[in-house]
Amino acid sequence: MNSSKAKIFSNDAVVLWLLGLALFLLHMFTNHQYGFHQDEMVILDNANNLAWGYIEYPPLTPFLARIELALFGLSLVSARTFAALAFSLALVLTGLMARQLGARRPAQILAALAASIAPFALIQGSLIQYVTIDFLWVVLLAYLAIRLLKSEDPRWWIPIGLTIGLGMMTKYTMAMAVAGLVGGVLLTNARRYLRSPWLWGGVGLSLLIFLPNLIWQIRHDFISLEFLSSIHARDVEWGRADSYIPEQFFSNANPFVLPFWIAGLIYYFRGEAGKRYRMIGWMYVIPFFIYLFTQGRSYYLAPAYPMLIAAGAVAWQGWLDRMSVPRARLISGVTWTAVAIGAAVGGALALPIAPVNSPLWEITSEVHDTFTEQIGWSDMIATVADIYSDLPDEEKTRAGILTRENDEAAALNLYGPDYGLPKAISGSDTFWLRGYSDPPPETLIIVGYYPDEVNSAFEQCEMAGTITNPYGVENDLRDPPTIFICRELRWSWPEFWNRVKHYS
């Protein structure tokens, strides 16, 4: 195991590290076109309110965001540094997986590039979100599992346990990757490791790392289960899982590299060379069917494709080796052309490079809403600040800000101090858990609610402003667009707080 560590930096691997650096720079030079995404706002707010757990997710991503804020300050580029780094490392790990499976340099490069041009990967490499860091842990888990199976050195279970623990502290969907790993162990001759103390040492290490969040959940009555159940029911009602199968072909992996991940599946389950690594195949198949039958979101499976593509590149190399030289050159040329086209199309749709309201912007907005949800935050904050500044001085001391969604409150708390705004509160997710001030505000500037909702809760409400943006982009921030000033709450604050509680 020790001697193998140096091989990571061999000549072949240097090429992969250079490709990873290129991808990192690509993201860093393109990730500041718009503004923060709504999910990023929440993570950055959590970074300023560190805890061992949050209703929505475990604590590691906000902790990493806190490091970014401490090191680089608040900016689009700095806050997205770890995201770019995560997907750059995933590129390198994919190439290294292919190498461990027997790929020579061209196939290693092909695997790394083919995995990195997935639309999902290109989008997430420019955003700091929970799925961003989760992606890296699952890819790393697959790499470590391949190292285990190739070397037959049970000590690899220790870094596997470390990775699982970090994954569980990032996103609970790591449990599905673990289900695939456990199933792979039980369904293959990897069962022999059940007698190894190293495996159980890895289990213990993962539980030890996850323990602080588990204790937080116990202290909060496992409130995250309530959150996850509510969100899943909403997703099913909205039909969000209906595109689960199509998005495996068009988002989680680039459609131009479809033959590679299909070949990877065949390699693990049918190929003689892949028999040794069949456990890796189960690490894809088991989560695939779990998410399919439970109607999970399509992108939950995205981190599983690099390990398939790595094996597919090995199969591609074997096909070329069995061909005549002229035919192999032809197939190789077609392959690299397809990857180049896939990179161009994927980059155009998934990288934040389109000017707002340009023809390319209109196309990307039809495909996904990631970019549209980054527009209008500064305008909303400035509008709220104007409303607050117009209040009488005496009323300002008794005024607060209430938003429906946690991202709106997060944005106001992130930039509000520059405008002298009071701390925003919300009944959404972890913001609800944090509660309201003591004494509670008597006058509320309210964002994100409809007229009938505020009028039913307050004796006096008036329209005070409208959320707009200079581009006329429609997004969740403008639904609804009206900002109210409300006074004289009809209920007690504890009752009101229970009424506004919701998950989003």
C-alpha cells in the first residue's frame, strides 16, 4: 500500500493532474458570470452559523465554505474554489481508476475527459452545493474500492471508512453508495473481507466521523427525517422523479460518451477481466434501483458514472488492440471527435458563459434553471433596504424582516449588514429552528408571501415594493414579487412561528 502511493504521481498521472488543473482553471475563470445560486446563499449563511447539523444536510459543506470565507473573503470566485477543486480531483480520480483497471495513457485521458464533460459535472463544478462535495467522496470511494480489489490489501478499508464518514457528514445520500458497497461485498467473493479486522476498523472510523451529526440528530429528534420525507413527498407530487431514466443519459453522463459507461457496465458484469472488480458494478446497479423504486432525484446517481466510464475506457482500449492499425486509427479518431463535440455542447449548456438574455442564455434556460436562479439578489436586497430606511427611526428599532424561503433570508443576512438591515428570519428549514429575536419584532418587512397570506396573519399590511431585476428574468425570487410591511400580528409569536414552519 505504501509503495503504491508514489505511483499516483508517475508520468502518466502527471498528465491527469495537468488536465485536472486545466479544468480547475476553466471553472475559476468562468464561475463569476452571474450571482450566487439560491442554494449557495443558504450554505454561506450556514457557514456563518456553524453547527454539527442542519435540518437540510450534515455540516461539512458549510464548514468548507467557512474556510473559503476565512481565507479568501466573500466573492463568487472564492466561494466556489472548493467546488472547482472537487470536480478537478474527480477528473484525476477517474483517470486513475482507469489506470488501475489496466488502461494505458490514452485511455486514462479519455476516461478522465469523458467523465468530466457530463452536464451535471460541469454545472456543479461552478457552484458550492452539497452535491458538489458529495460527488467527490463517491468517486473517491470507487477509486479506493478498486485499489482494494486490485491489491487485495485489506488496509484499504481504513481510507474507505474515512471517505464514507466524510461523505455522511456531507450528504445523507452517501448511505446509498454504502448500500451499493455492502451489496457488492455480499454478492461477490469480496465477502472474504467480512472476516478482516481492517473492514470493521473502517466501519468504526466512518461511524466515529459521523457521530457528531448523529448526536445532533438525536438531540433534535431526527428532524432531518421529517425534512427528507416532506421534500420527497413534494418531489413525487410535482413529478420531479419522472425524468429519472432520461437524465441518466443526458445529464449525469454526457450523451456523446454513452457507449463508454454502457461498456463499463458490461466490463464489470460480463467481461473476464472485470470479474475481479464486479463489486464496483454493484456499486452502480444497487443505488440505481434504489433511487428508481423510491423515486429519488435523478442527479443522486451522477457520482456513479465515472467508475463506469473508467472501465469503459479499458474496454475501448481492448477493442482497439484487437483491430487492425488502420481501423483502430479510424475508431480512435471517431471517439476523440465525439468527446470533443460532447465537451463543446456540454460546456455551452452547462458552463456559466452565456450573456443574460442572449440566444444561448435562452437555450440554457430551457434545459435547466441553474443560471436564472442566480439573478436578482442584489436588487431584492437593495429594495428591502430602501423600504427599511423609509421607516420612522422609532419603528426601525422594533422592525424585523421575514421571508418565506431560507435562501431569501440567507441573502439578506449575507449582505444586509452593509445596508444596516436587521437580521432576517424565516420559517423555512434550519431558519425555523433558529427562531426569532427576543423580544420579537412588532413591524415586519415580508418577502416571498402572497397578499392573502399576509392579510390573514396581520391586522395591517401594505404593499411596500416589488422584486425586479434589470434583465426581466423570471425566477423563484420573483414568485411572488411583492414585498409588504405588516403590523399587529393576529396570533402569539409561538403560534405564528409554528404556522410559518415549512420545508423547501
